[in-house]
Amino acid sequence: METVKTKDSAPGAATRPQRQRQSNELRKIFLKTGLIPSASGSSYLEFEPSPALAAARSTPKSLIPPSSALKLACTVHGPKPLPRSATFSPNLVLTTHVKYAPFAARKRKGHIRDASERDLGVHLETALRGVIVAERWPKSGLDITITIIEAEDDRWWGDAPDSHDAPWGMMNVLAGCITAASAAIADARIDCLDLVAGGVAAIVSDGDDAAPRLVLDCDPAEHWSILSACVVAYMPSRDEITELWLKGDGSKAVLSADDKRLGNEALLDGAVDAARGAHTVLAEAVRESAERYAGLALGGPAR
Amino acid sequence: MSAQRQASSASQTPHISPAELSYLWSSLALPNNPIRPDGRSPTQFRPLSAETDILPGTNGSARVGFADGTQAIVGVKAEVEKTVAAADVSSLSQRAQEQFGENQDGEGKSSATTTGHGSWVQMSIEIPGYRDDDALPVFLSEMMREPLVESVSSGGNADGEMAGGLKGRLVINRRWHWRLYIDVLLLSQPLSYPLPLLSLTTHLALLSTKLPKLKSLGEEDPFFDDDWDAAEYLYPRSQSRLASALQLRPPVTLLVISVGENVIFDPSRDEIAVADTLLAISVARDGGSDALKVLSIRTVDPPSRLTQPGMPNAENPASLESAAVAEQAVNGEEIPGVWRPRRGGVKRNTVAKMVKLVLQKGGVGEEVLEGLEGVEVG
């Protein structure tokens, strides 16, 4: 189509970021625990900004930054006794609360949680409920609060919202939330079945003539359109998924010739691979947290 | 309050004793041949009654009732709304070109008119006993809206009218579009997880939805035929039996559970209470071919994780114990007949199996869609 070709070469148009990574290469993740001393456990997670952002900083072509990268903070309060007014619960009462900072996305979010934030909270709760051994803490509550400081884009900012306008950025945000919450729970010394990590895979199409392909950890700003994406919360040691969220039509994906999987199966496997990658970072962060704790126990400086 | 908070994403935790849970689980998990409390086969649905076009004040409506007394009504209303100019860098420059040279019109327009916006479809769900910002209604409406706006027909077979899926159909011209309000009302208490009921009702209501026939052409301000008999269906249909199978239809969301090795469809409340996994799978017919495709999959938090554990005799001071059993219990092993809340997640091959049972030819998905076709619409 001619309109597609003119899009990039249009005079004055800012250039669209391109994916520089291999299709199975993840962005680097920064994950640190214990930054919020008043909470019983906390973590901070950041995704590596895309190279387009660095390029735009050195040679700016537009006032608007080309892409954004996820930054979020997670706090865990508890396990603590339930309020007296609460009814008896034989299990740990898990409450998850995901909130975008008003300045997190390109469009301002209000202070009251909207439907998408509540939806994220429910997804996160599903992911964590499968990992926490709930009957170990009867009559207790655990509050997990996540503040998203910078969100992922749903598409490149220069594109008009069109038929592929679904909130794809939310899926990356959810994967980040799962990984960060898992680190914070471990930092709060709450024992779990395993460290659960989040991963995203997507079937993307770059331009109208390119065949749709599978990429891990996609940045929605780097692709023309995303056909389908999948988030999982994955426990490597048990090879189990506690949360699965797949959306979009992945039946048109072109996998390699000897690959007989359906689009959705390939997506699921891709997301699990991405989660395995995130798990290595998570394990390292939790080890750091444990070392810090051991240092404290041996009479080190109070944090 | 906390009990309700706990049960946010799935339905309420049922009040069944651990012994009953264990009995139910083991009869549902019997290899290859699960025994369900109501005697259905694993893929059999509960009988339901359905009617459409029941509310004269709406563009389309439907009522579905299950035999257990749960009922839902869906009303679809459409409004004409002005499209806010899309802030697209490329279209801005395109517009500038058009103003100067007016060189390209055909292609630019066609691409602009086939796309719509997902926010033009609004869905609200009212469930008695829940506030409208509680997790369950929010989760349900997102779960049902997602595949609806997602279902872009990709096959070339679906003629121009439905090219961009539902969103494309809502575009009137470049400046005007339809906004669709889908209001779902659950009339009874949610006895089981209400998703299948609400999804089927929404499907039927959308099938019966009609929009007034457009009289104006192209980029004029929209002007409609005031004859309601001339109105066109939102999801266009043709007379021939063969072609109707290939037409775009709204997606359906099915609730599937796995218990042990078995996969069970349309679970009742008690069956959900013991499910190891609870998945909501949305399917629709592919535009070009007869096959089905998955539009979305979501895990729903199974209430079995929140159930109360049973106590083995060995730990019960009221009964006599044997040393061997006591040792087993201390090791935290599973004792047959004693209920333990489920832990952990779902294996990948279980998910694949569940999806395959929905998608395969002559499988459950096709059966449900055919059953819905059979409901007299209009």
C-alpha cells in the first residue's frame, strides 16, 4: 500500500524506533530489593530503555521521547493481623493494588483507579495466589501495593489509534508487576512454592508485507502492529503457570517450517522462555536480599 | 467483608465441607470418565432457554436463563458520535499534502474508514450483591470486551462491510461513528461463575442488534432512514445457508476447568470449587475459513485455593491414630480422601489440551456456536 510507504518518508515525521534485539533477546532488567525501609518487603524494577531513546537524547529530532521503559516500585506489608472487624479467614487474605502514577503514561491517569488498573490488580492476585502457601497464615492479611512510575507505551506515539489499538503496554506492565512482587514477597521473608516470574511474548508484524513473527519481550513502540500477545507467571522449578493472559489472534503467525505448534502454543512457550530469563534476574535479586538479611542478623548496621 | 474480598476474581467460596470437596474432586478426576454431580458428560452444557429482541427500546437485546434459575438480560444501545480527529503524525502530513495538491484520495480514505477504535464499545455489568467497581464485574467486563473488539476478521472472504471486525463496522465515515453500549444485567444471585451465561447472552444480543439504514453518502453528516424495518443488522447476515457459516459472528467465551487429568466444560458452582485450573477461553469463527480461532485466554483464580483443608484422622485428637498415618501427615504428603487446598499452577500441556478440545473440528466451540445459530433472531 502506498500510504504505508509514505509514512516513514513523510517530511517532518519523527522516526519510529526499530527493534535492535534478536527476536529471542530480552531487555535488561534492573531489580533491587529493600529500598523502602518502612515496608516489610519491597522491590524496584526497571526495564532497559530502548536504544532509540538514547539516540534521541544525543540527536533530538522531536520534542517527544520516542519510547518509554517500565519503572515500578512494589511494597509488601504483612503478614499482619486482620482488623478486628474482619470475619474469620483460615487463609492469608491477599490484597493487590496496582496504581499508575498520574504521570506514568503519555495520557494522564487520575488518582482513582480505573478499570484497567483494577484488572491488573486481579491478574496479579491470580498470579501470586498460586505461589503463596495461604493456609500457613490464618487470620492474617498481606497487602501488595505496586506504583507504576513509568508505563510502557501501547503503540508508537505517532501512530493513530487504529484496529490494533488494544492496550498492549499493559501486558508488559503485568509481567513487570509479577516479577517485582515476587522479589518483594521474598524480601518480606514469606516462603512460597517458588519464585514466580513474569514474561511476555508477542506475534508482531512489521509493515504490511512482512510475515507475522514471534518475538519475546516486545516493546510495543517498536512494531507496526501487534497481532497477539501473551503474559505468563511461571514457576521454573515446578514448570507450572499460575497466571495466563493471552489476547489477540495469533493464528496467522509464521513459525519455522518444522514447527507444528499452533500460534497460541508458540506464544505460550515464548512467554515461558521470557519468564525463565526474568527468573535469573529475580533469583539474583533475592540472593542479594538474603545476604543483606544475613548481614543484619549477624549484627550488621541497621537498615 | 473480607470473605467477599477474598473471593474477588472467582465467585464466592462455596460452603462445602472438606470431605465433600474431596469426594467431588476424586469423582471428577476419575481417569477418562469423570462423574459429574448432575450426570452430564464432560463436554455437555446445562440446558438453557433463550430469546432475543425482548426490549423494544434497545437496538438489540436478549435474555438467557439457565435451568438452575440464573437469568441474564443484555441490552445493546447505539449512539452516533463525532470522531475526534486522530492525532497521527503521518496522517497530519498526509492531510497537508491533500490540502496542497489533492493528489491522493482513494487509498487514504479507504484505509482511514476501515479502522475503528476499541473504546467505541462500552460494556457494563451489573451483578446483584456487588458494587460496580468490585473486582468481579470489572474483570468480567474486561474479559468479554477484549475479544469483542479484538475480533478482526482476517480472511478476504468477509466482504468489505465487515472488514475491520466489529470496530470497522462502527465507522460511519471519517468524521462520524457509532458508539455501542452493551449493558449486562444479571437478574439472579450469581449461583455459579456467571461468565458463560453473560457471554452467551451478549452474543445473542449482538446478533439481534440492528442499526438504522444510512441514507447519506460518503463524508456527509450522517442521515438515516427512519423506517425501522429497513434497519440493517450490526453483524450482517445473508440468506444462503452456506455463506452464513463463513460470516463474522461475535465471539463466545467458554469456561473450562481441569480436574486431575480431565477437562470439563460449563462447570457448575460445586465443580468450580474443586477445580485445579479455571480458564476462560474466547473463540470466534475465522473470517476466511470454517475453523475456529482463539481470541483470548485468561486464567481465573480458582476458589479451590481458598478452601479449608481437611484434617486427617492422624491429626485429629478425637480419633484413634496409627503411627504410620501420623508420619505421613507430618511429611505433608497427600492422603487420599483428605482435602488439601490446591497449590501451584497449571502445566503447559494441560492448557494446550483445554484449548485443543475447544478448537478441534466438531469440538465444543463449534457445538456452542451452532447452538447459538439455532436461536431464532429477530
